[in-house]
Amino acid sequence: MKIRSFAKINLGLEVVRKRPDGYHDIRTLFQWISLSDLLEFRTLASSEIRLQGSDPSIPWDESNLVFKAVKLLKDRFGVSAGIEIHVEKNIPAGRGLAGGSSNAAVTFYALNKIWGLGLSKPEIADLGKTLGADVPFFFEGGLCLGEERGDKLWPLPDLPRLPLVLVLPPFPVSTALIYANLLLSSLTSAGKDSKISRFLETREFGFLENNLEDTIFSFYPQLIEVKSLFRKQGAELSLVTGSGSAVYGLFRDRAKAEQSLAAMKMRGAAVLVETLTREQGWRELEAGASPSGKAADFGSAIRGFESSRPSLDIKKMERLRYKTKESTMKVFAGSSNIGLAREIGSYLKIELGKCVLERFSDGEIHFYIDENVRGEDVFVIQTGSHDANTHLMELFLMIDAFKRASAERITAVMPYFCYARQDWKDRPRVPISARLVADLLEAAGANRVLTMDLHSPQIQGFFSIPVDNLFGVPVLAKYVQGLGISDLTVVSPDAGGVGRAKLFAKRLGANLAIVDKRRPAPNIAQVFNVIGEVKDKNCVLFDDIVDTSGTLVLSAEALKANGAKAIYAVCTHSVLSGQAVEKIEKSPLEKLIVSNTIPLNDKSKSCRKIVTLSVAEIFGEAIRRINEGSSVSSLFV
């Protein structure tokens, strides 16, 4: 005997509450679809149970639901006869399509006939409950409302036969994992105001949703893009099915479905199938399969998808991501640099996203998002000083919240990347802190990082996600050019900053000099000599960070001692810790020109020598281009 075993999708799923027995009460709409496995049954003279299948990744032993179904019937009814079962797999496991449950149900149905047990459909369905909550549905088929664990079923009037495109990623999703990490926000009321109830009243697909999706997307954000593409292609409904990884697009028009299939096949494995009515499904079960093993009505559609382990090209999808994207951009700000964030929002002509950052009484950070970000391109602006540790923790928690709220992509916008000065082991038994921060950003869920003037450009190599390292040179150089300084020489305050200073000098058409410096201890600088011609020259010291200002002040004094005229300093990031401002006030420096990647404190604002320039336009333009998928490279020079 050969019998087809049909897959199911969830047209909607609502998690209501956790039960005392550890399961969850749900409300769902089960729907048969025409994707199927083929089971072949042969009787044996011995009492053996022989189970084989075409998919070697699935265990075909005592743990398999088909084997358990056979064993249950043999034990319950004292059957001594043996059976050999071969399963030709088309329904991949772990994708939310319930192929294992469907095969178990078909096994009950077939063996009831083969062994002449005389069981009614309700009796077999009761037996099926012991193997899994999905199994009883396959004794009803068509469209059913499932409640409690999904095993309390209410057969519903069937949908018309509708085409749907099914995308099957190469990775399974563990139901146990998803329910163990279920977000509390996923729980819904058990009342009649549920989305499923509204669908049953109106038959409008727009009401339906899968409340497990937020949790699934937090582990597998690449599935968001598949769903987004289905919406763009005109699907009436697009959901992840159940707790699996399969994503479907349901269409009313077959031509649209075929167009969607062609687009999805360019990005990975996809198949065009159809919803299956109760009458169609049971007619197929009762008649068995044709000699070729194909189902007469829809076998041609199924044969286009042969592998039970399709290879969805996620990397290719990532490369194509956002080029056809219709989701809007949302920009959120941490507490570190609200002023810059507002300027960026003003440049982009958008309001900053609504969110709340609070502190518990013990100092722990509490963050929540006060608007919907599902499927959005989110940018989180957070710089790294003056309280770098707190600001980093805020950023990690914010990124995690956006990931769990199903944002489509999260870009960490860090105007100043803190801990960047600890980027290599300069002596034994020390951390590489910049690498640790990079790892933590990725672990939190960042998909991209946007920063400015990294202390070492090689830090980009610590990441496995894209990093855009903008330069502050265009803004800073424009200001210096406006000062109209003649006989200009750009000076690097140490050998490590020569590359930065050279770029700045080239921008200004100036000469280059270097201060030879030694640092005997952290935050302590000692100057030895000046390399290059600075006598009777106007000098501009150029560096990426000014912290205690020790390096700048000593360098300025060295330049003055070597005959320099007016001395200016230009730095991107104004950390200005400790007695930095007092040192600058007393130094030979005419001006210290900085950007607003780090906000100035009150003491710094009162210093007459410090000039602050805004880099909001550069960051705003970079954010706009990232969102649009256009080139950012022109902003690097």
C-alpha cells in the first residue's frame, strides 16, 4: 500500500498561556497543503518493524514517530504481524510543517486497514494524541481551528483551493528552543477579540499573525527578509508556519504566485503548492497513489521540489537585502549624545524613535521600545564617553531589545568607538578590549556598525559584520581652511598617527612633521624631539583622540621650543578627562578644534580655546545611504 502524507501550515497562531504540565495553550488554524511524503507499507512474515527513509538526516529508529505509531498499535492490540515501511521524504523536518506528525497519522490509518483493527477515526485520533498535539489534525484535514495544545479541534468550512509559495531554509528550528525562549509579549488574550476570531468572522487574511515569530526572528533574523519579500510580491498572507523555519506566501491569484516563485527561486529553494480541502485530501488518501507514486492533481508542482534538505542561499539574500526594501528607517538614541542624535534626525527629516531608558534603584539599566519596529531598518546612536561602561551596556541592551522586537536590521551608530586604544597585546597578560567590544556587539545582535575615525582602522577586522569607518577630515579640514592660515604644517603628535596626519595634510595642501614621543605609562607622555621643519611655521597638531591632553600640550610646547609660530590642534574625539581643560587653557595652543562625536561637559564648554564642529551631516548621509543600499564610500574621503 502506498499513501501520501500531507504537510500542514499554520494560517495563524496565538500563544495564550503556559499550562501547569509545561505545555502551552494555543489557538491556531491548521491548513492542509499539497506538499507530501509518500509512505509505502509491506507486510512481513516476522514480527519485525522495519523503517527506512530517503532522508539520512532523520533518525529512522525507535525515536521516529512512525516507529512509535507502529509500536503503539502492536502493543495495544496484540498484533504479532510485522511491517516494513519506506518513507519518501519531501517534507523537511523542523520547518513547522508537521511532516513527522502527518506520517504518524497516515501510519495509524494504513495499519488500521492492513491489520483489520476496525478502529473509527475518532478512536485513532485519540491514540494519535499520545504521540503529539499535531497528530489528531491529520485525521480531520482541510482547515481546522486547534485549541488548548492544538489537539482540541474544530473542523471549519474549507478555503477555496489557493496557491502558495513555500520557502524552506536549510536549517531546522527547535520547537523546544522557541517555547523555552518565548517572549511574554507573545501571549494573547483567550477572548473572542483574538485575530483568529476576527478572521473567522470576516475571512480577511490581514488579521492573521503567528505570535511565535518574534521569538523565532530573534534567533533567525534572516527569515524576516523572506517574509518581507512575500509582502512586496503581493501575498495575501505571509507567515512563518508554526514554530518552524518555513515561510509561506499565500496568494489569491496564481499568476502572482508563479511570479513570486520565480523570484524566490533566485534566492534559494522554493516550491509552489496549494491549500488542500478536506474532500480532496481524503479522496487522495482513500484512493492511494497512482503507480508512479505521483498524486494526480498536484504531483507536477511537487516534483519541482525534490530535496528534503533544500539549500536556501541566505548569503545571497543578505547581499540583495534592502535593494528592494520598502520598510522605513527608524533612528533611536541612547543617553550618551542626545544632541548629536537630534541633529542627525533633523538632517534626515525624521523624529527620533520613541524609547525609554531608566535605572532601577540598584543602578541596573531598564530599556523598552515605545513603538513598533517589526521589519524596520533600525539605527541606534550611542557614543562611548564620558561614562563608557554604562553607555556600552545601554547599547547592548538596546540592540538586544530591537532584535527581540523583530527589527529587520540593526545598525550600531558609534560616533566614538570606546576601548579602541586597547587593540593589541602590547605586553603579556592584558586583554584586547577592542576585540571584546566587537564580539559583544555582534552577540547582542548588531548587523552593522557605523563609526568615525577608529583609533586603528584594523579594528574593522575584529568584526564579521560590515563596519563603516567614516572620517571627520572633511568637516575639520573645511574649518581650518576657513581660518586662512599661511605657511601651514600639519604635525602628528606621535608616530602612530602619521597616516591620519598625512591624510589631513594632503587635504589642506600642507607640509607634514612628526613629534617623536615616548609613553612610559598609560596617560603619561614624554616628548623627545620634532622630525620635520616647523620653525617659523604655523602648525596644526592632528590626532584622533584628545583624552588627558598631555600629548597635545607637550607636543605644542615642543613645537614652540622649535620655533613654531601659531599652534592649533585638531582632534576628532574630545574625551577631555581629568585636568585636560586646565592644561589646554595654560598651553601654547591657540585653538583646540574638535567634533561633537562626544558631547562637551560644562567645563569644556566654558573653555575659550575649544571649538566644536558638528559631524551630524556626515552620519546622517551615511545612515540614509545605508538604508537605501547606495554607496557610502564617497564619505570616507
